[in-house]
Amino acid sequence: RSCSFTGFSTVQSRKLAKSLSRSSVRSRMSLKPPKAYNSLQKGALIWDPKPLQVKKIFEAVKKGLNEYLETHQAELDYLSDRHKDTKRNSRLAFYYDLDKQIRSVERYIRKLEFHISKVEELYEAYCIQCRLRDGATNMKQAFSLSPSTKASRESLVELYRNVQECTEDMCFIEGALEVHLGEFHVKMKGLVGFARLCPGDQYEVFVRLGRQKWRLKGKIETDDSQTWDEEEKIFIPNLHEKFEIKVTELRGLATILVGVVTCDSISFFSTKPQAILVDITELGTIKLRLEVLW
């Protein structure tokens, strides 16, 4: 039984190897993202794709893009109705201005539709490579349990190479997908601390997303208002990293750690600005207010 299984699997593995070779993503499409966004470039990472995380991000992004599409389609319908009424009432200048707005919204809708199709195309290619990798991995495990022969050892080497190629392709697709995730505009709204915040207190807030960093300093004024040296920062969404927020209190030359928290970005892919209130201390005596617009 083992011998017949080995012979059959060798033929199957060769067919699978050819299929994997034909299905190589990089042979069919260019997936190298621009350098500014290329956090997943070959040679700069450990090959460790995370399909479940990518799926969650993809679904959140697709939902957000469809929300934008619905919003602008509703705007187009409203403008089109006004366009018809204006044409009947014939106010020429207003009519042409309205016509220009309609064309602008139509162009934006086409861009959104293309964006959605591109994200779907990339994710579909990602799923194909993921399934191929799983298939090659399962066959590799089966071969490792069968009697060792020259043919089985050659098949194992070939299957190992195919698993590596699929893993690389998945990582390249993740890098290409990151380019289409847009931008997060993060606004500083201040600290909330009730009795913990006193006039004259100075704080430093450090926000990090992967390699992107934002360090800003603030002071509690005598009228309990707050002044910060920066108010807004743009972050490029990352498939694998969460927001890490660190708050320290500045006392002369000394610094006292107030707290460190992490924040997932999946809920930020929305048409509406997301207000965030983060507990910096364990008891929630000091909170940080941010606003994120995608």
C-alpha cells in the first residue's frame, strides 16, 4: 500500500509542481509596490504571510470602499435630478456648473470602481497562492511519512521549492495590496484625565505603526486647555502592524511612563471619522482622544 501511494504521489507532485510554476504570480503580473509603501519588499522581511489577517483587512477595506461608492452614487443621483430640473428652468450658468460637478463625481465613481476591482483581483490571486501552498504543504507532509526513495526525495525537494515560491508570491501580493489601503489621517484631540491633569503638566505622546512614527509634546495650560506642537499625522495602513501608543509625563529632565497600549486599525476603514478614546492607564484615569479619518 505504501509503495503504490508513493508512486501515485510522485506523479501527482510533478503535476502540482508544474501547476504551481504556471500559477506563479510574478510571472503573470507585476506586483512590486512603490518604494514609499514597500514594507514587504523581498529581502526586507521574514517570509511569514498571515492569510487570516489579510482576509480581515480585505473585508474591512472592501466594505469601506463600497460605502464611499454608495455615498457618491447617491450624490450623483441627487445632482442628476437637479440637472434635469435646471435644464427645464434654464439658468444657463448654474446648469453648466452643475454639469461640471456631475462629471467630476462620475470620474470619482469610476476610480472607486477600478480601485475595488483591483483590490478584489489582488485578494483573489492571494487566495489562489494560499490554496496552492496548502496543497503543496499537505503533499510534503504525506511524502515525509512514506518510505524514502530517490523519487520521493526528489519530489520532496521540488515540493519544498514550490511552497517557498507560493510563500514569496503571497508576500509580494500583501505588499501590492498595502498600496491600495489608502491613508489614515490621525488628529490629536488631547488627553482626558480629570484630576490627574494639572496646569503646567507636560506630556509626550508617541504613536507608531510599523516603521512610521509620530512623536508630539503637549502642555496643560492654566485654563485647563491643552497645546500640542503637532495636531495631525498621516499614516499608511499596514496589513500586519497595530497602532502602538505610548504616553510619558515630562518632569524636568526625568520622564515617567504613564502607559503603553495597542490599537487595531480594522475599524478605521470607514467613510466617517472615527473618534477613539484609549485608556492609557490600567484604571483609565488618563485617556487619549484621537480622531482617525480614512
